[in-house]
Amino acid sequence: QVQLVESGGGLVQAGGSLRLSCAADRSLFNEDTMAWYRQVPGKQRELLARIGSSGSTNYADSVKGRFTISSNNAKNTVNLQMNSLKPEDTAVYYCLYRTWDQYDYWGQGTQVTVSS
């Protein structure tokens, strides 16, 4: 079992920035990954960015160049820096911890609202 605690959501104007954090009670190792997703009502959860224990990252095209995923030195906290936010970024954002053997653990979600 991996416990995740998310923080950092809120209300921001278009063009602004927010930083989300996800603290895990386990550090990334081997093939574990952590990722950020978002979901709007009526739509599937969308993968935004993923980071591995080596620090390798990948991003969805919709956020590439605007969002940055990073981890702390202990590899137990993952951040999502979101810049140049748009109203269409409004969603509930979720953190995911995926173990090397494909067990998924989700955070509780944090609301991000971008006003126009």
C-alpha cells in the first residue's frame, strides 16, 4: 500500500501558475513511476506527465512546454509546475504511484480552476 497526499490546487487566472505536490510514503525505486493525471466530468482521466526513479520524464502534448514534473532528492515527493494556465486546464488533478509490478495507487485529487 502506498499513501499519497496531494496539495497545491486552487483558483488562478488564465496565464497564471500553480504548483501541485504529491507526497508518497514510499520512494521511487527500480521501475516505479509517479505521474499526474487530470479529469473533467464526463471524460476519461488524462495522463499529463510521468517521472521514473531515474528522473526520466514524459509529457502529454497538451501540456508539453507549459508543465514540468519533478521529484525531490528523496524521490518521495513529485511536483507539477504548471505555467501559462488556460481555462481548459480546469480539472481535478490526481497523483498516481505505479509500482514496478503494476500496482496503482491514487491520490485523493485536488481541484484546479483557471478563470478566463
